Amino acid sequence: MLKGRDIVTINELAREEIDRIFEVAREMVPIAEGKKKSKLLDGYILANLFFEPSTRTRLSFEAAMHRLGGSILGFSNPSATSLSKGETLADTIRMIDSYSDVIVIRHPLEGSARLATEFATNPVINAGDGAGQHPTQTLLDIFTIVQEFGQVEELKITLMGDLRYGRTVHSLAVALSYLGAEVHLLSPRTLKMPKHVIREMKCKPEIHEKIEEVISDTDVFYVTRIQKERFPDPTEYMKVAGSYVINGELVKKMKSSAIIMHPLPRVDEITPDVDTTKHARYFKQAFYGVPIRMAILALVLGVV
């Protein structure tokens, strides 16, 4: 179904393909936990090309490949490569493609992953392109919700924080709308969800600026940090920094069954006292990145 496929945007995956990824991911959980061993990807090489800093995405792809018996090459510091000598992205991709079986790329420029697919013969997986999309993050986010609630349909899901620059919420909002969720968008006025993302959504989301409007009846709070590094003007960042903070007092106003998610890293938008509450799911969410990426790698390489 997905053998040889590039995964650049979530929009390109059909519902049955997402369901298949989740089916394989569930089978991968005990392997991701180290309770079972696998050599499913023995002999395969993953190229991890990270032109931007990353902890969870890069390491979870590496963990996924290691857990399945595969090998890894790549870099997390492009200044130590021939790119610093002026080599083009196209030439870098051509070269790496000849060394590996699948390429994972994170790049600060939107559209870079799509460009990589034009020069690679092997599958390319987008691990985040600027303020564009981050499809594997979207998949693990939805997987987390499904694991908790059994479904996405009819859940009230509030995406909050930096909806303008936060690439994780761009693809997530679109995917949730197609999966039947009731999507609410909570952000400062200057950090609203881009209009082109809303146009891609299947249903019109509810827009909010005050957390009091959604705190008592939301099923899933998807919190994002204010993306300081993407602000062209530091003074504009200071105007919105700390706009919303989930703390111990605020969670008392949530539904007893509500969960809190976050793509991480967090700064100050979720205080540490929330970590031990029954609502916190962001660290479990981060773990699910391993089985989801194990499933994706196995599927695009055609071994399952």
C-alpha cells in the first residue's frame, strides 16, 4: 500500500492508509518498548538529514531504525558537511540517495522535502519543513488520541498557542477535520491559524482568544509553544510570549477525562506541576513517535 511512497504532507495519505499505519504501529509497541526483538529492517539504511535542531523527531527515527535492526547515517549539523562549501540541496540529496534506502529530512525552508523527492529515487519522509508540515508528528498525535479515546470522531479538540508558525498544528488541523473531530483554535490575534490551512480543512473551526471559552468542555488540549525562532521581529515575540499557561489550578477546571498533549519542547506553556496529573499525555505522546515511525519505515520499505 505504501511501498516506495514519499510522505511529504498528511493530505496525501488516504484514511485506509492512516488506519494501516496505526495497525502496524500497535504491533510495533512491544518492540519499541524493548520487550520484543526484531530484525525486520536488517540490511536497510536510513539517512537522517537534519538541517534544523531536533531531539524527539531525530532520535525517535534513529530508535525506530535500531529497534528494527537497521542502520543509520546522516547529520544533525549541516555546517560539518559539504553544504558549508556551497553544495546544493539537490546534489546532497542525489548523493545521500545512493548511500541509503530511505531519507528523512528536516529543513528550515518550506517546500524543501518536496524538492528532495525530485532528486531521490528512494522514499523521502518529511520531518518538518519550516512552517510547512510535519506529517509523522501528525500521525503520532492522532495515534495518541485514538489510543486514549478509541476514536477521533466527535471529540472536541482545541489547538492552542502559536497556530501561525507552529507547523505541527497546520497538518494536524487538516487531518482532524477530515477524521470528524470538532476543531477549536485558540491563539493570540497575531498568531491565528493561516487562512490557507483553514481553507484545506473539511469543516470550519471555531476561533477563540480566551481559554475560558473552551476550558470546561474540551476533550483534548493540544498545546504549542510560541515559536520564538520563527519571529522576524523579537519585539513581536515579546508581545505574545506567555499568552496561555496550563498550570495545576487550570487543570482543575477541565473535564475529568480531558487530556493534554504537546509536540514538545515546551518552555513555560505547561508548568511542571501538570506532569503528574491524570491529564498529562505529552511524554507518552512522544514515546508513540517510535512505533509510528517504525511502522512508516517498514511500510515505505515494503517489508510489511
